[in-house]
Amino acid sequence: MIALTLPYPVSANRYWRTVWPQGCMQPVTMVSPEAESYRKRVRRLAREAGILHPFQGRVSVSYVLYPKRPLDWKRRARANPARWDDSVQCIDLDNAQKILFDALEGIVFENDRLVRHIEGERAVPDGEARIELWVESMEGERAGETPASRAEKVSEDALSLPERFPPNCRVRTPSGRLAEVRRYLNGSSKHDHFERVICEYVDDRRSDDWVTLQPHFLTRV
């Protein structure tokens, strides 16, 4: 499996542009110069992480989208502690995924039609805007996975959220930061049935720093 921290994606309106070349009978849609610049940044970061060739065959992709935290986030959090980030400007997950996959194609995986499993999450802003990405090959046995480890995972998934992540237990977030579990959230609507864990960072980088994530993005420590 590979893990990357990538720049916040370009908006869909700026990623594609439609032109009508002279002499053509119909317009042509192509990536914009800004989109090409984003692709180059993704390619450079992948190379710096040691990714020289894309995965061969089917892959599983998970990502967490972090919008930029606004300057008045504390005021918003006091007014609505559980859902203050709903008002934060952010590209929607569907467009973010399209742009992300277009940038990753040929770099991390061969073709987006080979992406057979996708998990996406919009996280509570905790600083700079970015995407945390994980890509894993689905060809054959997954790295390090055995029948015993699969059975253990199934058993763990059967536990309730407080049993898996008790209050005040320490966890590692996808960005590598250390946090403690504070509260839990159930799905907010019929379209959002995912449970979430609200954690407070305890690594002293910033005070009053929180993150809300789905439990499979957390690792107990």
C-alpha cells in the first residue's frame, strides 16, 4: 500500500476548458493549464515518495479531503460544536474524486476503470487544505493479509464504536498525528449513515485542535 499527502484539488470549473479550434466543426474539451500544473505536482510528489511505476491491475483507493480551516473556525465551533464545518467552503467529494483520479491515472494506477473499491471522506478542517490518499493493490492476496488476520478484522468490525474506540483512548490519524477519542456521531441523514469519531489532537502542535473521521481511518495506539 502507498500513502500520499496531495494538494487540494483544482475546482472542476477550472480543471477543464472547452475551446473551438479554428477549422474544427465542434468544440474540444481539454485540461486547463492550471489542471496540467496540478498533475505535475501530483507526479512530482509521487516520485518523491518513491512511486516510479503505477500499480498493475485492480486497486483500492481511500482518501480524506481536508478543506482549508477558516480563520473564524473557533467562533463557528462555539456556535455549533458538532457540525461547525458544514458552512466551510469545500469542493464536493464527487468532483474532487474525478479530478484526483484524472491526476493519478498513469502515475499511481494504470487506468481509473481498474479502481474497484473507493472510500472517500470529507474531514473537519484542521489546518491547510489537502488530500490524504491511500492506494492498495487488489491483485492476489493483499500485502500482509492472512486468513487469520481477515477473521480478526471481521470480529473487530462486529464490535460497537465505543468498544473499538473507548472514550479517551489514543489513536493515530491518517496524517500521522496523535489524538484522543472524545465523542461519537451517527449518520446525519438517510444519505449519510456513516458513524464518525470526534477526536482531539494531543500532540501539542496546536491547542483546541479537533478532527472528525470515520473509524476505519483511525489506528489505536
